[in-house]
Amino acid sequence: MSDIQDLLVESDSRMKKSLEVLRTDLDSIRAGRASPALVDNIKVEYYGVSTPLSQIAMISVPEPRELLIQPWDKQVLIDVEKGLLASDLGLVPNNDGKVIRLKIPIPTEERRRELLRLVNRKVEESHVAVRNIRRDSLRELEKRKGMSIDDLRRSQTKVQEVTDSYIVRMDELGTKKKTEVMEV
């Protein structure tokens, strides 16, 4: 029975990772409000090494629609600006020689609809990932020899319950992000 428990723990762990990936993906979607998470994944050439922006600069939110990026090494200010321009954010950095300011414009109605489709796609991708984990777990259960039919059914039910709980959490994250996107 501990084999089954180990399988359930592993499935739960993998599903938790899928949930975290979704949370990270949704945080990086620009919804009209400034958030340091928008630029966390942006890579900057820092002395020849591709480095995440959050490791070479302080990122703050002085106003609701503005990000302030202050590199610890002023020499990389231009590299940070290049990294921001090369990103898919679609924002133009304002470099004053000491810091970079990113103004976050209010998204148009069309852009909001586009963002909603993106949120829906990300949530659905995470659902598929969790269902694939469930499928793998169920296949693993069926391969086990010497397991009674009752134990197999109970284990399958537990795997399904874990799957359902993660899908509900993912839907909640998606709903929260959709609300944020539709705010004016």
C-alpha cells in the first residue's frame, strides 16, 4: 500500500509544479497594472551571460501604472534597456541615465479580449498537463500486480480527487486573472 501512497505523493508533487507554472505564466501577462512579475523572466546580457533581470536590478512599483528598474551596476543600464526592447512586453523603456521607467498603458478593449484568450489558453494547457499526470498515474496503478480490484478502484478515486482539486485551483487562478484583465 505504501507504493500507492508514494505514487499519490509523486502525482501531487507533479501537479503542484503545473500549478506553479500556471501561476508564473499568469503573473507575466500584462493586465494594465504594474507588477514586478511582468519583467521577472526577461533576460539581459550581463557581461556576456544571459541573466534574469531580477538578479541584476531592483524592480519597484512607484505608481500603479509604472515600473521602476534600477540596476545595481549602472554600466548595464543600456543592456537592460535592450533586453526590455527585445522582450515581448511591447513596452518602451524610458532611460534617464540612472533608472529605467516602464509606463504600463491601459489596454484597449480589443487587447483585453486578446489577453482573456491568452489566459484561457494557459489555463487549458495546465489542465492538460494535470490530466496527463493523472493518466500516467492511472497507467502505473494498472501495471501493479497483486493489487485487489477494490484497492485499485480506491486508488483511482484518490488520483481523480487530487486531479479535480488542482483543476479547481487552476480555474480559480484563471478567474482571478480574468477579473484583473477586465478592470479599467
